[in-house]
Amino acid sequence: MSEMRPTFAAEVLARSRQDSGLEESEFGRATYDMYCVPLEVYEKYKDEVLRLSLSYSRWVASEDGGVLLQRVDQLSDGELSERLDLDEDTVRRIRCMAEWDLPMEVFRNAAEYKRRRRREFPAGSPRRDIRDEPS
């Protein structure tokens, strides 16, 4: 008779609890408790956390009249926690929840842009400057 094997999610949770060094009762009773914050806290801080935590690129005018893609690196969860006077774990949870709420089109558009850039300017092309490309 084959024994019941735990699901992959259960294995990941068990390993995470073990790695955290926390007792099972402290680690989280439900997935929601582990990854989410109360909706009032989320609604209050989500825009600020997203705006300050996402790395993105923006077009800026260059001195010669062209445009450049400038990478904007944002704050880490630790830096955000200091700025917003929240603990780092709460900031991380808010950031994750906010990223889950982004529409799928945001990710599809980014992937399509990257695919198009790779076709237009393959690696090694003299016109391709990968330092200015979004990651």
C-alpha cells in the first residue's frame, strides 16, 4: 500500500517553518495569516509601498535631443519599513499582496516589450545597449 505523500505546498511550508526556527503555532495557522495583512492596513499603505518598491525604467530626454531609458531603483523592504514606520515583514506582505493585485496585462506587456527588443536588437548588436533595458 502506498503511503500518502504531502503536497508540494505542504512540503514548502514545512521547510519554511523549519528554516525560520519558529514553533509551528507561531509560524502561521493559515496561508492567509502568513502572507497577508488586514485589509485596512493594506489599503492604507499599498500605493506607497508599490510606488517606492518597484524597480522600473522611464524615458528621459537626453542633451542631444534623443531619449534615454533610465532605470529607477527603488527602496528595499527594510528601507520602506523605516520610512513608513512599519515592521519589515508587514511591508513585505503588503508588497506581495499589491503585486498579486496587478493585472496580468502589466506582466504580459513587459514580457512582450522585452521579446520585441531582443528581436530588433539581438545581443551583440552595436545599437543595443543592455544597460538601459528594463530587467
